[in-house]
Amino acid sequence: MLYRATPFFAFGAEGALSGFGNGHGALSSAGGSARFFGVVGRVYFADSGSWDPYLALTLGVGVLNLRVPGAAQSGTPDAKVTTTGLGARVAGGIDYSLSTHLRLGPSASFSRWVAYGDASCEGGVCREQGALYGHVLGFATLGLRLTGSFGDAL
């Protein structure tokens, strides 16, 4: 959720959720997910017209969940590894104004964070530990954004 203070700048809170498969279908038990939540600042480059290009920077927390390959065959289908850390996300896109309060457009982002904690779960038993060394994790997304706004149009 962003507050667009001026036609060229917005700030607020943002979350990115991404799921992926490990060579299987998107709805299978293989693969994992990634999440990134934080505070965001967004710069817009057009103050009028139908097109609204932007760049954004988010600072916050990232979480990467991976299912352990082969866990289903070994009898522990819930085996997973989770890594959490602090980092940043950069994003860009261009929105097309469908109306004064509705926009649609493509977006791309890249999230990167340094891990500070790891957890592994197998057979319903989880073990958490601090990261022994700062490894860097991340994920990229491509998407289509539908944006609705409230209040006066800028």
C-alpha cells in the first residue's frame, strides 16, 4: 500500500510473494516460495498522460522456503529449508491508465538479502539456527500489475 504524496513520489509498505516449482507443475509439492516485505519509496517519471513509468526501492526482510528434493520418496513430504534475512528489492514498471483510479501494466523486480537465520523441518520437527556465515539469496519476478487508487486523482 502506497501513499502518492506528489505526482512524482510515493512511499509506504510493500510485499512480494512468489511461488515456483522444481521441474514440476506449479501446483505440485515440489519447489518452494519466496517472500519479501518492507518499506518502499517509488519515483514516477511522468506527471500527465496515459503511461506512468516508475522505479522503486524496498528495504526489508526476505524469506526463501525450499522443499527438499526427494523428500516425498523418502516418506517425509513436509521436509523443507527456510532462510531469512535483511536486504533490498528494486523494481520497475510502466502502468497504463485505464481510468482515473485504475491502472494496468508490466513490472519486473529483483530482491536480494543477506541471511541471518536458517531453519530446517523434517517429519514435523523443526530446527532453527543462526546463519553461520552471511550468504546472499534473492529472486527475480516478472508480472502484470493491476493498481486501484482511492481519493483524488493526481
